[in-house]
Amino acid sequence: MKFALVTGGSRGIGHAVCIALARDGYAVIINYAKNSQAAEETRNMIVSEGGNAMLLPFNVACKEEVDKALDLWESEHSGEYISVLVNNAGIREDNLMIFMQDEQWDKVLGTNLFGFFYVTRRILKNMLTKRNGRIINITSLSGLTGMPGQTNYSASKAGLIGATRSLAIEVAPRKVTVNCVAPGFIETDMTRDINQEEHKGRIPAGRFGKPWEVAAAVSFFASDSASYITGQVLSVNGGLHT
Ligand code: NAP
């Protein structure tokens, strides 16, 4: 069985990625922070389609929780390893820099960037030993351009792109690829407070994207067809690049 871990797999883009990877034949490990009901719904959807999925809650921003949960998973799956990792868990806490609180900075960097580090470092060893792995990081248009009120979020997402490029070079000889998917405006809980009517005029496609449209890009990076692509950022943004 091939295993894929999706952080933040309970809702939104992560939920769609879990469904897509299950359809690709992976047994999906659904991580989430708090929302066990949504995570169970994701698992039930996969199981109802004949797929395989399990829940693994932990806070990606807490390295002790990350290590504990993954130690437990490994002890229960002796001889198995996770060959696809999707670092998707993310939050926003927007504020103008002048009003930005320490907690807003720390929480966003902690989840979006430190979370990537804690989870990836823990999973990477087995990928390198097995000489097989796919790491897909969900960054953002905000990490490529700037967005007012998002210095914390943009820093975390730009950091993810830099880390992706360096790690891709480190691990390419071991047949592990590392890529980013950079969504623009996607319809999820994260963008619920954003007025679509106000923003969609800026988007060449004239609409917000759907979570499955991001999941399709993740599925491609995870596939055998993408074996020679690494260190890349694929935008899924309806043509909105600025
Ligand atoms: P969402 O609907 O708010 O879902 C966030 C997911 O992340 C949930 O599953 C949540 O788990 C999980 N999560 C949050 N903090 C966590 C933590 N500390 N540990 C583990 N899991 C945690 O967000 P989304 O819109 O799908 O966003 C997914 C990713 O895409 C994020 O990295 C986001 O920055 C990125 N992105 C989104 C958009 C967009 O327009 N939506 C655009 C660009 C990039 P619970 O359910 O347990 O809370």
C-alpha cells in the first residue's frame, strides 16, 4: 500500500487533496488540528468510494506533537512508509504591520512555515532511505507577490518557496521531488470573509477557484509522470499573477 499524508486534510483544499490522492490509489492519512467531524467526513467520503483513509490529528506547529503522532503511526505500520507528503495546513491572521501582534506573527509563521519544517524533517528520512518520495507544499499567490495586511502570511509562504527550492536540490539524487502549488483565491473557509463580487473582477478567469482545481495540481506532482520536475512553483490562480 502507498501512503500519503495530507496536513490540514479535514477541510477546504486539504479535503479535496485527500479525495484526489485516494482516487489515485493512495491510502490517505488525514491530519487536522481540531475539527474531527470534518476529518471524519473526509474519511467517510473516501471509504464510501472504496478507498483507504485514516485520521492522524496533531498540531503541525508543535514539534513534540508531530513527532509523537508520527512515531505512533510508524509503530502501528511496521515496514510501511509515507511516500507522499502534502504540507497544506495553513492559517491567516491578517493585520497591518503597524498593528501586528507577536501572537499573530508567531502563529502564522508557526503553522505555515515551522509546521512544514517539523513534519517534513520527520518524514524525509524514510523517503531518502527508500529512494522514493514526493513533497508538495501549498504556498500562495501572497508568497509570490505582496498583499497588504499579510506580512506574516506572505513571509511564511515566500519562506516555503525558498525552502522548497533548497530542499529540492538536496534530495533530488535520492529520487525525492519537492514542489509548490500556489493557489490564488480559492473558495474555502479561509476566504469566507472575502467578498467575491469585489475581487473577481481582478481575476482574468472571472471567478474564485474550487478546491478540486488545486487538488488536481497536487495529484500531478504526486504522480509518476512528474518524476523529473522538482523545485517548481505551479500557480493555480485563474490568471491572477499580481
Ligand atoms: P481552510 O479551509 O481554513 O482549512 C485549513 C486546514 O488546515 C484545516 O484542515 C485545519 O484543520 C488545518 N489546520 C490549521 N492549522 C493547523 C495546525 N496547526 N495543525 C494541523 N492542521 C491545521 O484553509 P484552505 O483555504 O483549505 O487552505 C489550505 C492551504 O492553502 C493553506 O496553507 C492556505 O494558506 C493555502 N491557500 C489557500 C488559499 C485560498 O484562497 N483558500 C489561497 C492560497 C493558499 P481543522 O479543520 O482541524 O481546523
